[in-house]
Amino acid sequence: MRRAPQVGRRILVTGAAGFIGSHTVEAFLERGDHVLGLDNFDPYYDESRKRANVAELQARPESGRLLLVEGDVRDDKLLRRLYSEWRPEVIVHLAAVAGVRASIEQPQLYFDVNVNGTLAVLEAAREFSVPHVVLASTSSVYGNSVRLPFVEDDSADRPLNPYAASKRAAEMLGHSYHHLYGIHFTALRFFTVYGPRNRPDMMAYKVLDSIFTGKELPLYEAGQMYRDWTYVSDTVAGVVAAADHRVGFEVINLGRGEPVLLLDFVRRIEELAGRRARFVSRPKLGSDASATHADIGKARQLLGYAPKVSFPEGVTRFWHWYQKQRTGVYHRTRKSA
């Protein structure tokens, strides 16, 4: 039987200023929790985007229950101080260096942040008796699995890139700390998340940028790759549910469970925008999976997870958000065309 959510708790969220992190903080604040957010504003993309996310959080009426600290999850002394002063009841560890393709160029950085950072979070949790850690993992750990949909008991031992390998290593670290110290550890494998505040390096955002700016954008495999597009509010609902339920050690998929062809995603955005993106055809990269498809039965059973936002609705919401952000640019582009 699932336990009822406990609101008003002290929750530490790492990566709190990012795309999914800022939405997660928002969700906890809305229901009455106290949130300690940690982020180092890594320059992987323009940090002003994260600063804008934080400004939105701080403008909320619940912001009195949010404390944001600028710092790195690899900083052992900082973590010990925060754990000692804050005494979090659960840690939602979203901080990571993201991006499949960039990890090929900087594998050392990806393992340092994603593995050593997770180790630092777990060590401090052990030292200060934090009973529960939730990790943001990725569907990329499945590699090019031929079994669809992806099920959590797949071996996931054939990663296609260093990013996926670093996340799989972080999952296994979690098992070690659960086995040795009894820490509840839930690894959530995110599928293709999109929506407001999307990172600029992600395909969904790049398509809109190409439409608005006219920049060329590579379209791999002519868009003939399936992705389990999951709207950010559904992913965040799964994260919050995982923070509410201590289930020992578990790996759980968080997707929509309904993969959509990349080309169909692109065409839907183009229809909403009323104009086309500028694509350049490219062959599929070796670091990319041909398809992702989440089996979400385990998430439904253990977390009560039930994605609500359909593909058409999600893309429409995303389009309206982007249009609002870029309206001035859009009008100037059209006038100059």
C-alpha cells in the first residue's frame, strides 16, 4: 500500500535552477514543503536562463519556504554544512552534466560530476542519516536495446555514450549505499522531457529556434527515430511521487509510454508555428538510440504515476510558452523576411 504524501517536509533539490529542477522545486513549494535548492549555474548553456528560472521561483508567494544556495555537489564541505544545518528528510538529486553528444568530447567531466557528485551526495546522506535519495537517471542507459518497450529489468549494460555510462554508474552506486547503509534509493529513468524552460540544447527547443531564427538544424535519420516524448509536468509528478514513497532500492521508468516519430513531433511544431524549420539531413550518430519507449507499469504500481498531458496538448503548450518568450524576435524576423 502506498503511503499518503507528507507535506511540509524539508527537501534538498540539487540542480534546482535547471529545466526539470526548477519545475520540481515549484511543485514542492506549491504543496507546502520547505525546499533547499542547490545549483552551481554551470555554463553548459547560458546561465542567464537558469537565473531567469530562479527569478520565477523567487517571485512566487511560497518563496519564503525556498532557500537557494549556489554551489557544487562535488563540494564535500558544502554538502556537510547544508545537511548539518538543514537536516533534509529526502534528497532529490537532479544535478548533472547533461547532453549525450557533448559527453563524447568531455567524458572526464561527465564522470566527475555525474558519478563523483552522486557519491558525495550519498556519503553526506550516510553521515547525516538522510533516509531517502531520489536520482535523476536517463533512458539512455538502455542503449540500443531491441526489446521494446524498455523494461527496468533490462541489463542496461551497453551504453552508447559516456553520459549514459555515467548515469548507469550512479544508479549502481545507489544500490551499494542501499545495501550497506539501508538508504532508500530510487533511480528515475527520464525519457525525452520537453516543455517550458526547456534546455536550449534539446531537440524540441532547437526546432523552434530554427523556425524563429532561420538557423540550419541537423535532422538525423530524416527524423525516422522514435522518442517517448514526456511533458515536464508529468515527469515532475513522478519525481514528487518518488520523493513521497520509500521503496528500498528501485529503478523506475518515467515516460509517457507512447513513443512518437521525431518527424511527427517536428511537423506538429511547424504546423503550430505556420512556418518550417531549416533542416539539413544527417545520418544517425552512433551515440543515439534508434528508439525509446518506456514501460511505465512499475511507475504506476509503486508511485501511482499517471501521465496526463497528451502529445498534441503538450506540443501546443510548449509552442505557446516559446512564442510568449520570443514574440518580439518573431515579429522582427517576419518583418525583415
